Amino acid sequence: MNLRLLNEFETKKIITGEVITLTAVMAIAAIAIVAVIVYRLFMSEKGSTTLPGGFKFEWK
């Protein structure tokens, strides 16, 4: 791998921020999934749920 210094024009062309946006979307999705599971757990007398990856929860 050859490394070289970028000139001023090349450094101005670099666009950042995609990783932060993707991280924020994934965090919101994870919070939403957990909120649904907690809601179902506390608001029902019995039930079950299955998460991706084979995780299974059941309450009676």
C-alpha cells in the first residue's frame, strides 16, 4: 500500500458523516425493538416472542 499526502483540493473532496448517520439509524432501530418487547412483556399476562438469531422469550 502506497501512502501519499493529499493536496488541498483532494482534502476538500472528502465527504464524511455516513457512518454517524448509519449508527444513529441502527441505534433507533434497536431501541424500537427493545421497546416493543418490553411493552409486550409488561402489558400482557402471558405470551412469547422470537427475535432474530433464535432468541425466544416466553412468559406465563
